Amino acid sequence: MTIALDRPTQKTKSAQIREKLGYPIIDTDVHTQEFEPAVLDYLEEVAGSAIVERFKEHLPGASRFKWYKQTWEERFAYRTNRPNWWGRPTKNTLNLATISLPKLLHERLQEAGTDFAVVYPNLATMAPNIGNEEMRRAVCRAINNYHADIFRPYSDRLTPIAAIPMHTPQEAIEELEYAVKVLGLKAIQIPGYVRRPIPAFEKYGKEVANEVVWIDNFGLDSEYDYDPFWEKCVELKVVPTTHASSQGWTTQRSVTNAQYNHINHFAFAAEALCKSLFFGGVTRRFPTLKFAFMEGGSAWGASLYADIIWHWETRNKEHLLTKNNPALVDKEALKELYIHYGGELVHGRLDGLGDGLGFHSKHFAPQDPGELDEFALAGIEKPEDVRDRFLNHFYFGTESDDTRVAQAFNRKALPFGDRVKAFLGSDAGHWDVPDITSVAANAYSLAEREIITEEDLRYFLSIHPLELYTSLNRHFFKGTAVEKQAEEYLYSVGR
């Protein structure tokens, strides 16, 4: 039986918009789905048939669906968070096939007016989070081989990310070197965190230790020194990106409502990593290294940027010592004020005057003056340092119809009048983008509705992704459909 595919007979609205714009559209987050039988062949080649059988029984992410195997009593007893369901747009068969067939995706990307896309395959986003080391490393290696092979013929418009496990710096470095040096991959994804058991609770058994965990974000307070991995990223000229979920964290743990768990979960996980990298001094020690956070939008990035500057202005060491130090209190003058204005409320009880006002804060205040400066690792001595160590290092993938991107481009409200580096990460292939050909049109409507300016739109669709991916590798776009425009951009900024 022949199936008549519903293909457009004229240019899509997005393609027409692309022609009008005169600059390339780069989508930094297109989702695809692996063809599992082929993946299993790659996995068997890497690790053998026993691993394949275990993999089929415990697919990455399968633990999310234990909710369905539990009774309601068990769900509430364990506070099992309800997962999402029906995550793919299925009404249009062409769109469904597009996300799993690279040749078709390559063809339809051009129909959509998108010049180039960074691809985030489904298993690749999950594999680095597998708990078992043998399985984790085998699956990451297998899917990196698989994606390198199936997307290689379409590298002029599509590049897949390599899945990099991060449980230890050593495993991360080994997979990164293989992905770049052997497979020739040039984009990577790291998990946003590793869940690690809190040692004090391990004595209560494995089940407790698996729930009572802390989130290691590879920067501040990490269990390992991840600087050797960041050094390797710089050496191999790859930009770390992440696509992390916080579903199941305490604020995303509704037993009954998946939407409660889903809303902002990418942003929460990304913010945790972003703060860890900043306060842990990673962006200070690696001034050329940039990071991208996918699918969480950019509003949280604008908020965090402003919030860090506000915290520095009100909680820096000098401010604390000269404005908040309990030693500054004129106790006698304060006592007189209480006597004069306190009346019966304080009569006979002025011995407790210091309670609540900071007099006795020596019991919980830092004993070492050096502990007062919690911005020291980040190297912050003035507000401009926050701009240099935050704004110049972090990029925020934002969907094409996310009007909150206006906050990232609100230069009147943001410190120093700068843009937060939002760029297009469409999430095409998932439930919220039923038609890949609508992405460019949706993004353009942001300017049409004056949510952002035409100039902002160019940064969103073109300049910020060009800036990010050429920051370490000026040849990132060589041999692609946007090579000429990338060279023009590099020339324009003097690189």
C-alpha cells in the first residue's frame, strides 16, 4: 500500500520568513528518537549481549514510570512523582517520522526555513544519568557511535550531541576524548547533576540512601575536582551544554499531577548547575569556556543574573563588615531607645535586648573572617565582575513561542543594559511543537508583536548561537550550510 505523504506544495510561512530575514536561523535544540533495534546492535557491539538484555529490561528513564506499577497507597507512601505521558505529537504521521529519520529531518529542516540544527536524541539525554557504571558507560558509548554514524551524511545541516557521563571526571574525559577524537563529534551534552547519597544516612540501608541524596553540580562543593574535565573541553574545543530535569526533586514531587511536576523543572535543574559553576569559580578559572542550558527558557537566567548582582551589592564582605556587623551596635543608645519607646512591653526585660537583633549572632556567624566572602571563589570584587563571569559565559535555550524571552532582552531592566544570551532551542520533536515547520514563524511573531525587537530577534536566531559554538572552535560551522555566514560573523567581531 502506498501512503500519500502530505507535503507542502508551496513554501511554508517559516521558509518565506527565512528568505526575508537575510541571516541564518540556527536551532540549538531539536529532539530526535532513536530506532531502538539499531541501537541494540550498537550496544551489543560495545558491551555484549548480556548488557543488551539488561538494557531492554531497564531502559534509561524507566524508573520514572514506577508510578504506574504502584497502588495509590504505595504512591503516597513513597511520594512517587507522577511522570508525563504521551510526549510525542502523533496526529501528523509525517511529523512523527521526522524525529526518527535523519534523512527526512534534514529535508524538512529546509522546508522549515531553519539553516542548521543541533540535535538532542532521546537516549542521549538520558544515558548519562544511568546509575550503574557499566551500563552507563556502555550505553553512552553505543549511542554516540550510533548518532555519529546516522547523522554523518547530513552534517551540512545537522549535528548530534555526544552524551558525556559525569559521575567522575575520569569517565567524562574518556568519553569526551573518544567522541571528539575518534567519532568527530563537535557538540556535547553533560547531565546537569549527579545524585549522590548523603554519607550520614547510608547506615539506614540502600533504600533510604537512594532517596536521601544531595545534588552534585560539578562546581561548588562537588565531590570531585572537575577542573580536569573543563580543561579537556577547552583543549578539545567543545562547549558543554545540558538538558537536565529536576522532576522528583522535593518541589517537583506531586503524586497526582504531572503538570505540577513538569512546569519549570528544566529551569530549576539548570539554575542549580549555573549557580554551582558561578560560585564554584569555574567561569573565573576558565575564561574562554561557555555553557548552554537547554529547554528551561531564559527568564530564569535574567532573574538569576540580576539576583546575583543584588546579593553581591548587599552581601559582599565589605558591606557585611560595615553595615551588618553586630560589633557596630551602640548598645547603650539602643537601650535608651527601648526604655523611651518600649513602655510596658520591654519593662524589666531589657536583659534580652540582643535577642533577634544580632547581638548574640556570634553563635552562628562565621568565626573566620575569610568565610564572610562567599564570592571569593568566583573572583567577584565589583558588579562588573558578575557580568563578566556570568553574562559572558552562560547561554539559555528558549522555545520559539516563549514570550518570557522578553525578560532576557529587556536591556532597560537588566544590569549594565546588557542582553542575557537567549537563543532558539525549539524543542521540536516533543509534544509542545506539533509541527517543525512552525518554529521560525513562531519566533518571528515575537518581533511582529513587539515582544522583542528585530535586532533582538537576530541575536536570538543567529548571533548568540554563532557566538556560542564558535567561541572555542571557530571552525564549528565549516562545511555546513551556514559556513559563509559564520565566517562573516567572525570577521565582524574581529576573530
